Amino acid sequence: MTEVIRDRLRGRWLRFRQELAEAGPPAPLHLDRLVVEVRLPAGSSDTRCEVLGEAVSRILEHRTRELGIDRKLDVGVQATGALGPTVEISVRGRPLALCDLPGSADGGREYDEALEHRIDEVVRRRLALVLDEADVAWHARRWQSACHDRRAHLYLGLPAYLLGNGVRLGIPPGFTPPPEVAGCDTPEELAEVLLEVAAPRVLDLQVSEEVLRRRDPELADGFDTVRSALFGQWGVQLPDLRIRPVSDQVAPRVMLNHLSCTGDPGLDSWPLVLRWLQAAFTESAACFVRLSDVSAAWDQLLDIMPDLAAVSSVVFNDARLTACLRCLVRNQDSVRNQTRIMWLLLDIDAGARPGGFRIADLDGTVTGRAHGDAEQLASHVRKRMNDEAWQAGLPERPLGTVVLPPELEQALTGEGTARAEAEWELVRAIHGIAGPVEVAVAARGSLGPVRHALGALADAPRVVASEELSPDVVPPRLPSR
């Protein structure tokens, strides 16, 4: 009898230990509230400051709640510090958003709903700035525990990766660690594997019953047109869409993964709703790059080009390729021709590693996995494409390109106050350039930090490495610090 009781107690203790490990460490205790600073031009009225402060508080509270971020926020508004007719929002000194203030008909500058919508569009892709080191470590540890993985360093970038793609931080109910986790060698690969599990497979669209009742029967399946247009432009497959008729709602609302996007109440017809949907999905196209879609594409390629598929699977696993494609789409590059992208990646790897396989001879030796993070691999692809286009005499993209000063680029890859100051200098300088612009950096390792900083702009520009540019392009340099 004693042994039976001992075995039962031991079993309960082991189950308790497992549950405790899966739960992870206790949540970080935040005794202080996160301060969000909002700066307006000098002379802004108290009413304008109050209304804008309430709007920013409302946006942040709504978005952090949607993505499972538990932080209390204090929003402070200052009528000084902003340059020009703009609103500047910062967290821990770093730029969260910089947007133009809309002008009224009489020439004054005042807050309106258009500005709130503009700020919301920027904030929802930069919510990772709300997390501090304790938050990141806690969420990373929870995912690590759920995956029963000892490699803690691979999980530290996961919270920001999920938030950057509009996916909640919490572990989904009934989560089971995917077997692909064991084969991940980099944080990006792991993030893609877990993002595939955490992201919703079906998107919800709420539309008023009146709009659905009055839609043309020939346009009843109009979402297929939206999906085809997005794939034709960017090469991204949208998840399935579930339409929910709502009787007491005027403005349509769609879920972009776990982030809601609400349209204008004036969208009172099905064609207008479809047009709004296409714009919303285009803005968030990079969030819908899915590991399962990339894997399915390569399964099809295996039947058509088995040699290419076999070599590519050794050098680039599906998760690494998915991360690369996501970087390309985020930089406004199409990934529709994935076969060509893989050829370019294989050619790059062969040239970078003497003794590896040869593109002209797929029977050559494969010496190992590809090197470089996803941003660098995407840069290699763009360079090869641009080189081919230049040799063929194709016209350049109609964008004005500027090169960052070396000292500014170096500061952007640093830490602390110097990085925050450099980010604000960059964001303000690029915002002040009229028309579309493309930012070039000298080092490929700067692509990620620079792109992240420029995400504070409503219209974030493309970011490329200077070696991607055509030989006859000599872009100007931003003024030195």
C-alpha cells in the first residue's frame, strides 16, 4: 500500500513539474507604467493635445489587448518638439510613429479621424517597441517551455517576429510542438515554424447584412478576385475568408491575422468593400507569407524539377526560404516566381562557397546549409535581378535613392540612446523628402535595423544595399550628422 501511495504522489509531482515548465516563469512585475511621449508643433492648443492624447491611448490600448501585451500605458502630449506640421510618438525615446497633421479647409492644423487612422496603421506594425527586455524574456521562455527545447537563444527574437506579423504572443490552445522545431538552426527559421502554428488559418470579415443582401450575384465570389490580384502582384496566397453578416454594424471589419482593421462607414456596397479589402491586404501582404504555402509550392516543384528541389532542400530549408520571401515582400518585391528566386539563391551560395555544388551541374557536391540571415539573402536576390535587368537594358524603377552617411548607419545598428537619436534623425530626414524614395545602406547587416526604424513612417520606403544598385546609379547622400 505504501508503494502504491508513493507512486501516485510521484506521478502527481511529475505532472505538476511538467505543467509548471509549460507555464514558464511568472510574468514580469511592472511597477512603473510605460510612458508614451507625443510631440506636437509648438503653439498647438490644449484641446488638440487632449484629443490627440486620448486617440493615441485608445489605439495603443486596443492594439496591445488584441495581441496579448499586458502593459499599462501613460500617454503624455507636449506642444513642443515636433518639426513642422507633424505628430511624433516615441516609446523609450525610440520612434513609434511620425505622421503629418491633416489640414482643415481654412488652412489651420487640427486633429481629425484621418490622423487617428494614419497613426493606427503605423502603430499596429510596431507594437514590439512596447515590450522591454523582461517582457521579451518571459514570452520567449514560455514558448521555449511549450516546445520542450533547451536552446533558449533561438526564442528571444520570437515575440517581435510574431507581433511584427500581427500574431498574438500567447501560445494557442492545444499547442503541440511541430517536429520542424528540432531542425531549426536560426531564430528566423524557428519563428517561421511557430508563426505557421500561431497564425489563424481563416480570416474573419464582418459586413452588414444590408450590403450582403444588395450585392450583385455575379460578384458574390468577389474575394477570389481580391486573392488573385494579391497573388498576381506579390505572389502571396491569402488564407480563407469567413464572412459574418452583422445586423448592427455599418463599417466593415476584417481580421489581419489577429489585428482588426475597420473600414469607413461609407463602404455601403460590395464593390467598395472588395476594393477596401484589397488595399488592406496589400498593405499587410508580408504578414500572409506562410510556411505551408511555400512547402506546398516546393512539393509541386519536386515533380517538375526534382534535381533543383533536392539541392535546394539541403541548402535552404522551407523555413529559411519563407523568411527570405517575407523580407522580399516587406520591401515591396514580388515573390510570385519562387522557382527563379531559388535558382538565384543557389547560384549565390555556389559562388560564395568554393567547392560547393555547381549550378550547371546539379550532380555536384552540396557542402552544407546557406549562410546569412533572411534580409541578406533577400538582398542577394534583388542584386541578381537588378544586374540581369541592367544588362538587358530594362528601365530603372522610378524612385529617388539616397545613401545613408556611414556614421548614421553605424549608430542605427548600435544600442541605447545613440540608436534612438539616430532613428529619429533618419525618420525625420526621410519624411522631409518629397515624393517616393529608396534608402540605400552600405552594409547588408544594416538592412534590418534601418527598415525597422523607417517603419515609423506612414509610407515606409524601400531599403536596399548599395551594391544592389546598377553601376550607373550614383545616388546622393543624406546630410551628415
